[in-house]
Amino acid sequence: MTLFLQNKILIYIISFILGLITSFSLPPYSFFFINFITFPLLLICLISNYKKGKWTSFKIGWMFGFGYFISNLYWITNSLTFEENFKPLIPITLILIPLFLGTFYGITTLACSFFSLNKKFSSILIFSIFFSLIEFVRSFILGGFPWNLIVFSWTDYLPFLQVLSLIGTYSFNLLSITIFLIPTIILFNYRKIIKLIFLVFTTLILIINFYYGSLILKNNKKINETNLNFVIKIISPKIDINRFFEDESPEKIILELVKLSDPNSLEKAIFIFPEGVLSNIYLGDLKNYSYIFSENYSDQHRIIMGINSSEEAKVFNSMVVLDKDVNILAKYNKNKLVPFGEFLPFENFFKKFGLKKITQGYSSFSSDIERKIINVNNINFVPLICYEIIYSGNINKSNNDFDLILNISEDGWFGNSVGPYQHFSHSIFRSIEEGKNLIRSANNGISAFIDSKGQIIDQIKSTERGVIEIKSFDQTKKTLFSSFGNKIFFYFLLFYISLFFFLKKKENK
């Protein structure tokens, strides 16, 4: 088997296939058990070949990453189908983005090769350390892209996810990689009794985590339930994104939104519309249509929606709170922008070649630095626009207490793909981490109301339009993770590093 795994061409093909297969552990498939096969095989490939040089080690990880990302990020090319100028870039983008993201895993295996890899537990530790650290790093490079971390394999298995409230996504990602690698022990140079101890210990960790999570979910009684004296309506209109590229009349779309929201003048209500429903006008233009709002909504109504706004020659992707006369009661400008979607990295360079961002207009959006808590009807919302939901830790920059997480999104860019499901999975993770109920209003995506344990109370599928009504929610306390954030991940890393050097010292004796 060792000779088989030392054929260079064959090993790169195997690494690529392992990456392809691993992607099926992610939503919407969520076959997490695949990782118990693919990750051990990847590590064995690395151990069998690391003496052949650093470049070989790099390419093993690189090809794994290429296979992984080309199969789970193919939907990115759908965003290039809306304008003719972008269509020639589809085959290039399909290949180049996975190749670029694959370099992160290449760096992982390259870093591992600087250590004496062998069939010992220390190799599992060093691989887990570098893999999780590099996944953390890619969450910040060029604005960050923490999409499809390996830990998202657990999305559909809520009992396992409850530990997120204690340690967060990146720490659980580190533990998950270690757990997935444990079957490697079978092929390691250990006595049978040692192998059995390792396997039993890992199984116990999984069982304990499952039992802990199941207990929390079972005892998830709404003892602090807050009954509202108004209704929150999550609107999921499913307006075809192509309509905005065809200069659809804003008036026609606003009337559609009004009809779907079905406002009752006698009922106090908050209406939450998603991002992107009025992409072809700016906030300043909305006054031109105030007569529609004032005719259909009352003084008892508040409207929250996503819309582009301009300030001092800057353009923002904004979330606004409006009254029936379209007066702005509160406003939040998006902090985290989508690279190439909302801004061009190295914009001055790319403009020379006539390139622009994917969304309408040539100028990049500007980002704000402050995430203000939005108060509506004495309810404090933490606003997250689309892409911002994917970032773990410190979503509440003001550090003041809040009641609900509010995420609005336009998922039409994903097309009919796995993209909306992958995007939605982050909502489950954020609700558990922060221990807060989460509201999500998505145009052409999954809209939902999620409780503090990640359980979906109600949802509207990406192919359906409709309204979710909320009349109560659970008031919860801050979690351990919401208090300490990603510092916990570095505590875990420090423990792993200490354990690695301890074991390495023992192995060298």
C-alpha cells in the first residue's frame, strides 16, 4: 500500500478525489461520516510522501483543496451569468478560485512537512493544528472567506453543535479534524491495546458530546419567553434577480412587497424585507414612492429593509428602519463586503483592464467600521447583511446586550445550487454561538426563524415565497463563547501545541 501511495502522479489524483468526496460532507448532503475515511487517507498520503520534498507535500494538500472547492463552490460562476461581459470568465473562475483556495490546504501540508511525520499520534496533532489554523487565517485574508470550513459537516446534527456555545466554530473545527483523523490510528505503529484505547476514547468523546447536546435540546424550555405586543413579519418575496438587470419598475416591485406583507392598520407590526429587493434604486430615491407606503402602512408599522445608500460620494449596502412615510428611523451600513461582488481588491489595477464588481455599477461599495445595534419597538437587533453571517466571533461589536440577530440576504447570486444551503448553515452556527434567536429574511434563499439552540422554528424554502410571523421569542443570557470570542480557539491551539511537543519528546526517546 505504501508503494502504491508513493506514485507521485497517482498520489495527486487520489488527493484531488479525496477533496471531491469530502465536499459531500457539507450541506445540503451532510454526510459527515465521509470525513472519517477521507481525512485519514489524506494524512497517510502525506506521511508516505513527505520525505520526497516540500513541493510534493504542498501539492498533496493543494490538490485536495482544489478537489474540495471545485465541487462545493461551483455556484460562484452563476453570479457571472447576469452580464454578457462576465460570461467568458466563467470557465476561468470555475478553475482559478478553487486553485487559489486550495493553496491554503497546500500551505497546511507544507507546514506539516517541516516536522518528522510518522505513524504516531503527534502527526495527527500537528496536522490538526495547521489545518485549523490555516482555516482560521483564510477567514481574514482579502476580507476573509470562512466558507465551508470542515466543521460545517455537522450542520444537520444539532446535538453535536451545542458545544459551539462554549468554544465556538474554530475550536470545534480543530476538535473535529482531530476526531476525523482518529481512524488513522489503525494503520499506525501502535500495539493493538493502544489502538483500541485511542478508538474507545474518541468514541466516548463523541458520545459525551452527543449526550450533552441532546440533554440541552431536551431541556430547552422557554422559561424566559418574551411575548410581544406586536408581530414581526419575515417577508420572503422570491423576486427574480434577473428583473433588476431588466430595469424592472421599482413601483411594481414595491406593490408586490406590500401585497405579500398584507399590512393591517389595526395591528402593530415590524415588516422585515430582505436585501436586494430594490437593487435598482437608492435610499434617496425611495421618497419618490412614499405614497405607496403611506397608503398601505400605518403609524403602528415599522419597515426594515436592505437598500443601497450614498453618503458623501460613498456607496453603502445598508439596512434601514422606516416609518410609513419613509422617514429613516435607524440605519446600518454593511461592515464586511464581498470581494469582487461588492468591491474590487486592488481596484485601481483591475480597472485598467475594464473589470468591475459583479453587482451593478463600476464603483466599489464602501464599508463601515461600526455595527450599531438597531432598536425597534424596544427590541435590540444585531444587524447582519448577507455575507456578514459567515463570520464567527464578535458579531456584536458594541458588546452591549441584544435580543435578536437579524440577517437579511439576497441569495439569487447562487442560482439553483447548493449555495443557499451552505449560506443558511452559518445562521444555525451563529444562533448557537451567541445563544440568541435569529431572524433571516432572504430573497431567493432560505428565510427562517431559528432559536438559540439552532433549532428551526419556522422556515420558507428557497423556491417558495411567503411570510413567517413571530409573536414571541426566548430571552437568553450570554454564552461563554459570546463573552470570550475566538480567544478560546487560541487557548485550544496552545494546549494542542504543548501536547504535541510533549508527545514528540516521548517518541524520540
